[in-house]
Amino acid sequence: QVQLVESGGGLVQAGGSLTLSCAASGSTWSINVFGWYRQAPGKQRELVAVINTGGITNYLYSVKGRFIISRNNPKNTVDLEMNSLSPEDTAVYYCNAREAGAFPRDYWGQGTQVTVSS
């Protein structure tokens, strides 16, 4: 089992920055990929950014160049630095951890609200 705890959400003005943090505990040795997802009201949850154990990243097109995902393997933490925020980035952000293997299990944090005011 892996437990994920997010922090760092809040209210920010458009153009501002926030950094979300996710701390993993438990069987973290099994985790291959960490990711950040978000879900806005009335919309489906979408993948924002992912990073694997090798540090390879991938981003949602609309956040490329504005968001940076980083991972500290010894500390089992993953951060999402968000810059140039816009109201369209308003959502609940969730940390995700996916196991390696043929039948990977997903773990989710409780979510943290990010609200960007115009």
C-alpha cells in the first residue's frame, strides 16, 4: 500500500504561481510513475504532468512551459511548480502514483484545491 498526501493548494491571482507537493509513504519501492491530475467542476479528470523514476516527464499541452514536475526519489516526494496561472487552471489537483509491472495499481491522494482568480 502507498499513501499520498498533497499540500500547497490555495487561492492565487491570475499570473501568479503555486507549488503543490505530494509526499508518499508505505510501499514506495513499487512506484514507477508519479503524476498530477486535475478535475474542474463538471469536467473529467485529466492528466497534467507525469514523471518516472528516470526523471522523464510529460505534460498536458496547455501547461507546457508553465508547469514543472519534479521528483525527489530518496524523500519520496513529487512537486508540481505552477507558473503563469490562469482561471482555466482552477481545479482540484490530485497526486497519483502508479506501480511498475504488468498489472500496475494506482494510488491517489485526497486532492488539493487550486483556485485562480481573474
